[in-house]
Amino acid sequence: MGLKEDKTVPGREDRVEACMAHGGCASGIGKQDKICLKNSERGFSQAGLCQLLPTLGMLLTLPETAVIVHGAIGCGSAGFGMNTSIRLHHLLRGNPNAKDSLWFTTNLDESDVVHGGEQRLEETILTVNERYRPKSIIVMQTCTPSIIGDDLVGVIEKVRPLIDTPLLYSHCEGFKTKVWATGYDVAFHAMVHGFIEKDKEGPPPRKAGRKPGERPIVNVINLASMGKPDEVEIERLLNAIGIDVLIGPNFGDREKIRQMTQADLTVSVCPTHDDYFVDYLHTEYGIPFVLRDMPIGLANTRNWLLDIARNFDLEKEALALIEQEEAKARKAVERYLPALKDIRVFLSAGEFRAVVTGGLFQELGMEIVGLRSYHHDDFGTEFYARLVQAQEGKDFPVDIANFQPFELVNLLKRVKPDLFCGHVFDNAWAARLGFPTITIFRIFDYYVGYRGYYEVAKKAVRNLRNHAFNTKLSQNVQGAYKKEWYEEDPFKYIKTDAPSAQDPETAAA
Ligand code: SF4
């Protein structure tokens, strides 16, 4: 099976053996026989994320699109919160007049649950098309209509010939998977089926080979992995070695997504996000791919650029650029190094971003003392061992958790890092405990490539020098949990078939 044949998207538990619950040490990842497979569970869970949320976040970026959430009204309410971020993205892309994204809900109630919601969905699609004339319409099927047996694909096939607007659909019922990252696959599935496979013009034909002397064109997949500044950095680097770039599908439209079938190479910026789409372009259009690294930190950026250049015999040009850029970046961060030396960092983010950012911090002379990843799959495995090796075997605790702040704060109290680096909602927990914090990703910051290397160093030093706000916050807010919880093993509620999780304090020693 693959993206083209899949009618519904398989959960990542099945497709890439991803897991959401594990507590142990970095050196153990990839070694224990049955680590983190489907049988890992929590006896108590404080938080979670439905796959609908990342799917909605991705699909709302398509310009002038309308998203119809088919289900109870609560399912789509996150669409409101996403308007701020989508507008900011548009602003950074030079589009100050961008409107709020359009989202609708079929608002199913008790009566619909008895009588079915197909007719309501059909009417909603036709009304949205008539009133708003969007460039595309996306229907997202949630738990309720799937439980009552609404035939989403049947409705789509009935309505498609009645309207000119491309119609995309996605099955993103939260009950189908615990691995929220499946939502990225669902978003790709919707775009590929709606804009390519089931498009009125049919899939574009494969392009003929490149003519001699023609510059190669590379797809750089951005599915929420980068803000505009990072796109600029990626484009700068690839253009400098003679490669043209097509960045999508976020903020792309039908034409751009169809254009991506004509590239000479597909490059991932985050394997966790991209592999489903990369595989489609490879299988259906024969486009080779690079799906290994994230260009964060000097070593990873070097590997990433060389992997791409190798496809076009441009290694010499890439090496010359790397030498020049590395020298400039090293010189630029020189003044920050004394303040960063031996600083103990705790990371929290999606797995791939967390592990490669760990490499960047080590290049700046810092030590990784803990890592919380939102899920685990095979793409990240080798990077844990690399982090341990780079600090001469000094191990650290790893928490694989779909958020679960009670595990995080327990770990932080034990590990006591000098700096916490996570997404903004993680940082709030660390800030309450008084630790200096920096955000691991914001859409207006440079994070990738050489600009990113410099900016992260600068940001870390600034926050280490002045974190009075977090200190005062910790003195003036109550702890979120009873003190007894901090005496317990942070991984107490993780149930697994694997050998029992190692005590995090032993792992950190
Ligand atoms: S889990 Fe189901 S009901 Fe809950 S928000 Fe997700 S799709 Fe809606």
C-alpha cells in the first residue's frame, strides 16, 4: 500500500511502528528489543493530541481554501486559534492583506447521530462553494460521522462533478490513532488525492529528463517545519551551489503542488513530517529523494547539503560553500562560547527537531541532560546514540510522551538543567519552575543552516544572562502537583513489554 492506494491513512503505529510512551535513557533507544512498540501505554494520561489538529493546521495554510470539519462543533474549534499563526505566516510572506482562514463545521447534533450526517455534509459543501467561491474545499471527517457510518468518500464523489472547485477529503478521526503525527500523512493524502490523483485534469505526466546545462530543481518539503526566514536560508544555500528550489506544500496552491511532481529531487527538512509524500513522489514520478537529516547545526547542515549536491555532481561546489559558511558562522559565535560552555540543556519537541538541536548545542560546547520527545519512530533512533557519543558516553534520560506535563516537571526537578529549550507551551512548565527557557521553533526566527546556528547561540546567551522573569514566576506561583508526586518515578505510569525503564537519575549520572 502507499499514499496513492490508501483510501484512509494508516496510523503511524502500524506504518512506521511509532510509539508514544517510553521512559529510559538515550543509550537504550534502539537497543531494547521491543522498545516503544504498540504495547507501550500509560496507566494515567494527562494530555493528548488528536490527529485532527495537525491536519487542520496544515490544510488551513492552503491559500483561499475552505475547510469543512464534518462532526460535532467542538472538533473544529482549534481553527480559531490557528488564525493568528496563519496570518503571521502570510505577513512574513509579504501578504499583509491575508484574511482569516475559512473554516466551517457541519455541527452534528443528537438528531444527526440518529439519522446520519451525509445530507448535511453535501449541503454544506455546496453552500460554502456558492457563497465563498474558495480556491479549494477540504472536508475533514471526525469521530462522530465515522462512528455512525457516514460515507465520506461517497459524498465527495457525488458532489465533485457538481462543482468546479477542487474537493479534498481527509479521514482524521482522533480515535483511529494515538500518534498525532499521523495528521501530517492525512494532510498529504488530502492534497495528493484532491490536487493530483482525482483532479479534473488528472495527474500531470512525468517530465522529460533535464537538458544539459539546465539547473536542477529541488522540492524542499515544508509542512510546518520552517517559517519564512528558514525558507530564505535554505534557498540561499541551495541557490549558491546552482540548485533552484520549490518549497511547499504549506502556503502553496493546486498549481504549486502539481508542479512538485516535475522536480529532479525531493528533499525533506524533517523526515518525521515528510516520508509519506516523499515516497509518493518517488513511486509515482520516479523522483529520487533525500530523507535523512534536518539542516540544524553545522554537522547536520553539512550532511544535508552534501546529500543533495551528490545527486547533481555538485559536491565540489557544496564543499566550498560549506567551508566558507562554517568559517563565518564559527567566527560569529566565538564571543558567545564562553557563556555557553558546559551549560546543561534539557530539550523538548518533536523527536527529530529535538535530537538534531541537541547536536547544535553540543557544537556550542553545551551538554544534553534530558530530552522529551512527542513520539518516537525509527527516523530518530541513530541520533540518540550520536548525542551520547558526542559527550563521551554521558547518558541522559529520555521521555517519549504526547505532552504529559506531570512526567516533564518531575524529570526537570530531578535533572535541574541550566537551560530548557522547547516549544512555547512546554516552556511555560519549565518557566514555572524558574529555569531559563528558549523556544525551539518560532516562525519568525532563523533556526536552520548557518544563520540558525548563530541565532540560536545568541538567543541562548541572552536568556541565560537574564531570566529574572522565570525566577520571579517560580517564586510567585504554586506548584502544579502535590509534593508526593516528585518523590515518585516520573515514568511510573508507563506500561510496557520492554525491560523496565531505567531510573532517570541513574541515567543522568
Ligand atoms: S478525538 Fe474525535 S471527537 Fe475528539 S476532537 Fe478529535 S476528531 Fe473530534
